[in-house]
Amino acid sequence: MAPPWVQELHIPHMDIPVTINRMIQIMPAGPIPTADGDSLYLSNLDDVVGARVFTPTVYFYELNSIKSREKPVTEMLRDALSLVLVPYYPFSGRLRETKNGKVEVFFGSEQGALMVEAHSDITLNSLGNITVPNPAWEPLIFKFPNEEPYKVLEMPLLIAQVTLFKCGGFSLGLRLCHCICDGLGAMQFLSAWAATAKSGRLITNPDPCWDREFFKPRDPPIVKFPHVEFMRIDDGSTLTMTLWQSKPVQRCYRISREFQLWLKSNAQPDDMSACSTFDAMAAHVWRSWVKALDVKPVDYTLRLTFSVNARQKLENPPLKNGFYGNVLCLPCVTSTVSELVNGGLSKTTRLVREARNKVSEEYVKSTVDYIEMDRPRRLEFGGKLTITQWTRFSIYEGADFGWGRPVYAGPIDLSPTPQVCVFLPEGTRESNGSMLVCICLPENATEKFTELLCTARVD
């Protein structure tokens, strides 16, 4: 029997005992083009409030006896990181706020990246299914005692925890500050670190480019779009309160390639302009989520935002090769609850497609100028779902440090920001184009959401 088109994946509950052995400051292995007291400019795309976070990811590796005999795992990763921090020297700095509330990277003594060496007295097999993101993996990501949420100032900008398991396998828990890189930039850095560890010599392809002045605001600023994605909207619906007060649970679904293609075909708007698989999947997930949450009142306007890589939109001039900063825009779709629940899937898909196609070179410049004029001070969740797409990241291919592809590579826990949904690539070689959808829901809405996601009514 063929597997179902949509399959909910089990997320096992467990306690992972982790003992921290030591914490090591990792400095660049050679000279860098800055001195104590120097600072680096960050663009408004780097400094938007949503980027003032750490992006936690974990990578699991099984024992490779040949590679493990060369040098201890932690030593190989340490030495390679030190080499990579020479061209990627901003990761060895810190963030501070300037007088106008903007952040910059500054350099001082006793900074560097942080590597944490740890071990666990259990095996990887005892973790169960490690191909599905699991909040129980939280001990594999280092956080300082009593660390404040969203704290990025004066923090190491790269925090790596290497946890050795009893079986010889290990995990790499990584926290990168989003102000320094977006997802593609993080993959570029990770690939350089992995290639350097694998070869024993520094490899960067492409060579990293800082050049954040590329996104300096215009003088005077010119804002040509409303940028609803940043606006504070009083949440007059039950959506946000329901989520944040219910201690939502994380759910994960495998979506087959066949279902994605079927959905794209059936969600096609009637205006003959082609939609993408993402357009159809985003519309379907949003509608299913809102229906499952039974949002009231029905005339309330909800928002869907999603990340769009704008690199290819920049032509005059184009970005330099190797740029690893933030080049993300967050276009916004708006719709009333009633329109989402009662309207057809093709109508919602068209809204997503139109918002995605709106991202242009002028939209990027307008975003930069909007932030310059009205710098958002807090994350706005009112009536909103945000979808982050990781399916185009080479997160598995780029994370081979010499022990082969990771068994799993990606995020852990979405529940601290339960209005974020992530589309992930499936890590198995036999995935055949399937993807994972991870989302948070109140416990009493999970059954209905699963039913809606699987049935995919297009009317």
C-alpha cells in the first residue's frame, strides 16, 4: 500500500541528560581586519526587530569509525571554526546599540565565538525518531543560566554545543544571531565550516562578503508601499489569545510530493497566471490553521507573512557574490476570517502569489527606508501567522563535516513563537521531494487541523 499523501509524524517525549564538560572561547586563527574598538555597520534588514534573535538548529551525526580515529570530534570542530572565523570575523564580535537605537557589531578583547563541550550517557537510538524536530532536544542547545528571551546585545554571536553520545554519535547544537546572517547566509557559513573540518584546511566557496552599506537608506527615505507586515494592529480576534494562553503543542506533518503537485493544480487561480507550490501550500496551511482555531469574530482581518529571499530582485547594482547578510522581505497577505473559511483555496492562493510577486528591487528599498523612518521596537503577533520556508536551503548537503550527511538538520522548538510555521526539507535520501510542515496548535485543535490538512477541500 502506498503511504498517505499527508502523514502526521510522532514526536516522542523524553528527558535528555546532558552534562557540560567545559566552555571554550574560539578566536580567529589569524589576523582579522579589525582592532579593539572598531565597529561594523548593520543594515536595516539586519536590524529589523524580527532579526534580533538567535536561530537555534541542531544536527545529528552517527558514528563514523574512520573519521573518529583521525582526531576527537570536538577538536576537529574547534580547529575548523577557528580557521573559518578569520574570513567570517564578524561572528567573533558582539552587538551593541547606538544612540538612535540601531545596533552595530563592535570588537573588543575577550570576545570570540563560544563552543560548549558536553556529553550524554544515552545513545542516539534512545532518542527515537530523530528525523522530526522535537522540543525535547532543547538541552542540546546551550543557553546561559537565566538568559533573557530575545537577548542579543553583548552576547556571543555564534554559540555551538557539541554533545557526544554514549554510542559515539554526536549532535551539534548551533545558535547564530539572525542580525549577522539570514538563512542562506547561515548555510554559506555552515558549508565553509563543514568543508574546512572535512579537509583540514580553510575552504570558503564563495568568499564571504560583508558590504552591509549596500542597503543604506536613501536620503530622504522613500516609502512606496504600506508595509502592513510591520504595523501594530490591535488584536480584536480570539486567535492570538487562544494560542498564547493554551500552551500550544508542536505538530509535524510529512507532505508528499504527489500531494504538493495535486494541491498546486487544484489551487490554481482562474486568472491563468501560474502559482507556485509554495503559494498553494501556504494558502492551504493558513486556511486549515484558521479553521481549526475557530477564530472569532468572522469579520476580523488576519495577516499572513512569509519570508522571501530578495537576492535575485537586486539588479541595479546586484549584490556581490558571497554576501551573507539579511536580504529577506516579509510580504503580507490580509483576509477576513470569513473570506478564509468560506472562500475557495484558489482565491487565497492568488493573494499569496500577488504578495510574493510584489517583492521587487523597489520593495526592498522601500522596506529599508520604512525601517529607517519608523523602526519597529517589538515583534507584532496580532492576528498573524508567519511561514518560514527552509525547503530551498542546502542544510543537509552543506553540513557534512566529514562524518557524512546529518541524520537530521533543522530547528527544534517552535512553541516560544507559536505563530510561526516552518516548511522543512525531509532529510532522508528517499524523500522523493516530500517536505515537513511544523506548526503549533492548542491541544484541542490538533485533530481538526490534521483532518483539514489531509482532506484539502479546494472550495
